[in-house]
Amino acid sequence: MKVSSKKNRSNQKPEPLDLDDILPELGDFGRYQRYVFLYLGIAILFTSIYNIQYIFAAGPVKYRCRVSACESSPEKFTPNGWAKFALPSENSDCFKKVPVGSKCEPASFSNDTTPCYSWVYENYYTIVSEYDLACKEWKRTLVGTIHNIGVFVAIPTTASISDAYGRRVALIGTAVLPAFFGMARAFCNHYLLYLFLEFVEAVVGNGTFSTAFIIGLEIVGLKKRVLGGNILQCTFAMGQVVAALVAWVLPYWRTYTLVIFTPSLLFVVYIFFVEESVRWLIAKGQRDEAVRIILKMARVNKVTFLPKTMNMLMHGPPKQSELIRSLSKRHVHEPVKEASLFKQVIQSKIIRFRMVVVSFWWVSTTMIYYGLSINAVGLSGNQYVNFIMTALIEIPGCLLCILTLDRFGRKSTLMTSFFVCSIALLSLAAVSNANMMIALSLLGKMMISLIFCGIYIYTIELFPTRARHSLMGFCSMTGRIGSICAPQTPLLMRYMKSLPYLVFGGMAGCAGMLMLLTPETLHIKLPDTIAQAEQMGVATRTRRTTNIIVDNLKV
């Protein structure tokens, strides 16, 4: 009897691992998860700095035409009264009056104007004065666009690496590599080379946030998913504050660039303690490694598993000798191969439609988010203070996200936030008071920050584990069309000062309406397969029906 029992156990198939069933025993947000969020937060803080550094390195600088006959030694940006007769009343930054004499006096200048070919700058803090980009605003704004094109390339590249080789490889690689190209840019003396290095640095370094976000949300329990996402989003906001403070203290772009990128080299130490995502290991069939990390989590969180859970973890696959396996292959038909993941996604009408809708959300969100940050330096007052305020306002947005996303659901919260953001930004067109404009801009930024964090969580919940990073990467990559366009929005102010905000407000309203077309994911487990993700499409907004869907997804 004992031998028979032993034989039956050896032929028993290993029970499938379900991390969502184990997390309640491990703790939704225990000591191990807090430790992971700490090192993820440090990586996110730096990637946030790198993501917006171009706003200061390629920031606007005031300039005027150089009038050789009237310049002092050394040259001063503010003219000594001679501007009245040597420079036109308008467009004095790109035009000057035609000289008819060699002296600095009214009779030496006619009323005709001529384009400038030499300029005096207020300071030499940014690449505008360094590379002599006066009257070439498009070259200055092109830096941000090139950076975001790099992000556009980085997201699917990182997602592919993450889904194929693991979240750990993607995280460490994108955290370390920016140092080399960022530091090289600090010594660059040519504009085109600067653009190239800006692009490459963005490609190799801008997948950190999405990778860290997925790692973080894949190890926290259902009830702590929103909290975890908002902690990471707040860390991203603090990175922007740090970037502005460092730029304020070290305004010269070469020094600034060198100081912010050098610490990235230290992320190489992550090799020694960062663990792979358990969900990724389970999805890839690496059960033993997944069990090892789960047991480590239990040890760090100081919890003891129930006997049933421990048995499920320790029950490994049956061992067979090479001879038995080779004989089995001769007499057992090969199992039917599962369709490729890409083919499954393409064949699913629900997933395809969901990708289109989610992509538009991302385009709108990234354009508004980065557009408001970029245009903040153009508001009245200290540019650094304005930017810091637009960064800090993200924290109340994240707190609102924590309070509302689980209470009112993903759809209701995000839809309302899109509409409030739209109203605030459209109202800017009818406001002339500087303080009121700043207040409405901050309200819009707070709402879009809530949306940015919520949309990360919502997107992760809409797609299955096996393709989660790739599909989120696709939507996020498409969304970078918005961030690519955002650096060009200051050019719209030449036609109408409030035109960028009208564009932002219109996009926010459209995105809010599209929220009606996707399912509510509140109280639903993360889907692991395409079929489970499709099944979410029939979920209604009632708690009872949603719980039924959860039970079905467990099967």
C-alpha cells in the first residue's frame, strides 16, 4: 500500500501556481514588497530626472540682435538707451535697423530693418546660447521631440526584452545604460551630435518606469494595487522636483548633465539583489525559481504558509529518466502546439479594439502631461518655481487616485478626471489673470497626474500576463506620439497664447468619452491568458457580477 501511494504521488502532475491565491498569506504589502518598492523607487526617481532634463538643458534664453557700433565691452544684454534708435520696437530679437553710419547715434540708423546674424544672450546656461540657436526656436524644441522619439522606440524594445528575457534584465539595463550617453552629451560640441546622443540615451534608458511599474504591481495584492501604483507615480513626481532643484543650483547645462547622469552607473549593483518577477517566471514555466522567490518573500515577511499552500509549492513535476522520456516520445503523439501569442492577440477582436482605445488615452495623457510641464517654464514668474509646482501638484493627484480608484472604480474615476482636466484647460482661453492661469494649469496637471497613474494600473489590468508588458508597451509607445508633439506646443503660442491649452482640453474631453467603451476592472484578478482578458469584457459595474468573473478567471 505504501509503495502504491508513493507511486501515485510521483505520477501526479504539479499543481499550478497562482500568486493571487498565495499573496493573502504572504501579505498584500509586506516587508519584502516594501523593500522591492524602495529600490524600484530609486530607479524611477532617476529615470524621471532623465525624462525631463531637456526642459532645462535646452531651455529658452532671452537674446537680442548684436549692434556692433553700440556694444559695450564686455557686452551687456540690456542696452544702455541706444535700443530706441538701433533696434525696432518689435522683433528686436531677430531684426535690427539698417546702419547708415559707424557711430552709435540716432542719425546712424535708418527706419528699415534687416535680419540679424549675430546675437547677445542674457546668459549661456543652455544649449540655445552654446550652439547659437537664436531665432531658430524649432531647433530648441526639436531636442524634446527627438528625446520623445527615442522614448517611442524605447518602450516596445524594453517591453520585448522584459517579456522575453525577464523584468530583471530590462530594469537593470535601462537603469545603467543612460549614464554613458548622458555623460558623453555633457562634452558634446556639435548640435547634431547632441541630438543623436539625446535620442540614444532616451532609447536605452526610458523603459525603466514601465518595467518597474509592472514589477511592483505584480507582487502586491489586489487591495494594494492602487496604493503601489501611486507610490511609484509620486516617486516619479519627486524626480522632476529634484531635476528642477539641481538645474536651479547648477544652471549651466554641461555641469547639470554631468551631475545628474553620473549616479546611474551605481545601478550596476542591482545585479546582486534584484529578483525576477514571480508572475513572469510562472508564465514562462520556471516553477522552481518562482517557488524559491515565494519562499524568500515568506521568510522576509515572517509568515508561515498553511500546509495546503506549502504542499502546492513543494510539489514539483515528476522526475523521469532520459531513457523513459526518449521511449515516451516514440509512442506518444506530440501535443497540439498553441498558436503564437502575437497571432492570438491579432485574432482577438476584443483585445484589438481595447488596444486602439487605450492607445488614444495614452496619446492624450502623455501630450497633456508633458505639454503642461514644458509650458510651465513659460508662465509668469520664476521658471524653476513654476516647474516645481507643476511637479508637486502631482502628489495630491496621486492621493486622489488612491482615494477614488478603488472606491468608485477605474472607469468612473478616470472619466471624471478627464472631464475636469478638459474644463480647466479649456477655461484658460477665457482667462487673462496670471494667477488664475497658473491655478487652472495646476488643476489640469493634478487631474492628468491622477489619470497617468490610474491609466498605468488600468492598462495592466486589461491585458494578460503573458503579453502584459508587450501590449502595455504598444499602447504606451503609441501614446508617445503625444509626448513627441508636446515639445512643439510652445510654437502654437505664436498664433494664439492659449492655443496649446485648447488642444489639450479637447483631447482630454474625447479621451473621457472613450472610457465608456472598456470594462470595469475593479475587484478583478489580473488575467493570465487572452481568454481571461476577453472574459473581462462581459463584466458589468456591479460588485456581484464582477465577483463571478473573478471566480471564472480562477479556473
